[in-house]
Amino acid sequence: MVKVFITTTAGRKSDLFDEETTLREIFDAFDVDYSVATNCIDGAKIDPAGMDKSLREWGVAKECRLSSIVKIDNAAKVEISGASAVLVSDIALEDWEKVKKYAPEALKIVDEDGDTIFKVSTCNGGGSINEYGVCWGSYTNEGGKATVTVLLDEDVDDKLSAVKEIMGTALLDLNDIEKDIPDLLKDIADKEAEIEKLIVAK
């Protein structure tokens, strides 16, 4: 049996499937409308013909990660310039820090056992990103948005493939968290207003 992890715009799930199961059958089993989304297996885009290939035909033996993501307007994006790639959030750095303070659990993705498998935080310097999480750096763009700067090998011609290799499915996990941040910020603003009412300056 193969352990399949799937990430969609709505969240994450996992289950076991026989290696002869096709990707189409797996998406159907998870009740995913893949017709209007970008679908990937372990970071590789799935074309229509690939949907009817089995896990075995995709070379999967033990586990794999599927994703079916509908384009989100307010999402982090990557800008490649020269020998660097800059991940730019749609959320301001100060707002990420606010959520980190008031609702840290909202910045984590956990598995069925409650173990953290992906986490977003803030840190000093240029930040970092890998399959386990994103740490927004202390530098922002001109609009105050959070960023992570990754240096690329200058000798690599295919910068897009290099970025996909470095950031991979972390971008999908990040945007799964980021899409909920605006609503969280509204709740935090309400809490701050309630706190201010309890503070009396004399």
C-alpha cells in the first residue's frame, strides 16, 4: 500500500491506496474537483493523460504528495531576478508577527497524530523556506510585505526549476495557511480592542 498525502485549497488529508490506483481515482476518493485546479504529484505537474496513470506507473513505491490547488488571488508569490528568488507574501510582516503572538497554532499544519509537519514563523535576516516551513525575514518589500530571499546558483540556466526544487510544495502549504490570515487579523483586532477597554490610564 502507498501512503498518499493530498493538499487542496481546503486543507490536507491522507490515506492508503494500492499501487495500481490511478491518480484520477485517488482525487475522486478524496472528493476533489481537480478539473478547475492545478494538479501536481511530488511537485511535478499532472497533465490529462497522467491522471489515468497508476501510482506504480508514476514510480511511487511507498508514499507521495498530491496537490490540487485553485488559484488564490491573495497568495504568496515568487519573483526571480538574476541570481536570487524573492518569496513575497500578500501579508505585511507586522501582521505575521501579530498572528505569531496571538494565534501561533494557526501558523501550523499538523498530521493525524497532531504532530507539526509545516510551520510559518518570523526571524532575523533574509528568512528561509524548506519543506518543513517558512520563516519570514526581517526585510520587507516597499509595501511592507513579508519576504524571504533565496540565493540561486549563478551557473544554473533554468532558474524556474531551481526555485521549484528549493521551495517545492512548501509554497502550497504556505498559501494554505496564508489564505486564512485576513480573517484571523480581524479577530485579533477585536481582541485588541477589548484589551484596550480594560486598560485605564491615569
